[in-house]
Amino acid sequence: MSRRTTKTYPLEFKQSSAKLAGESDRPIVETAKDLGVNPTTLYGWVQKFNPRTGTPTEGKSPIEEELKRLRLENIRLKQQRDILKKAAAYFASEM
């Protein structure tokens, strides 16, 4: 049974690699190969770091945050509805 080892890269390396991949005309796969990094890892770094400034992006957009909030609220409301249905069925059967 083989164990996988995960490499940890310094933050500066991640930022500069993401910047290089974002600004380069070459495909990310080739850039990753040259850097000795898994292409999937480099794709993740490019998404995580803004390729123009090399700094982390400011998080999710307001639309994504609102969508997440509404989804959570929808789940909560469905749970409340289900509880009320069960309570109504219980009290209706007692009569």
C-alpha cells in the first residue's frame, strides 16, 4: 500500500505561479509542467489568487453571498414547514 505525500508550497511561490500562469500566453498545463506542479493545483491557485495583483481575491461576490444566504434560508423554512405539517397531523389525529 503506497502513501501519498502532499507537497506544501510557500505562499509567495503560489502567488507568483498563479500570476505567471494568468499572464502567460502558454497553456496552464505547460506552465505547471515547467514549474513541477500538478496542473490541477495550478488551476486552483489561479482561481484563488488574482493574476493581476498576486493577492487573494476579496471573497465571493455579493450575488454569490446572497444566493448562499437564500439557500440556507430556504432549507430552514422547509424544515419549519415539515415540523408544522407533522404537528398539524398529530393534533388532528387526537380529536
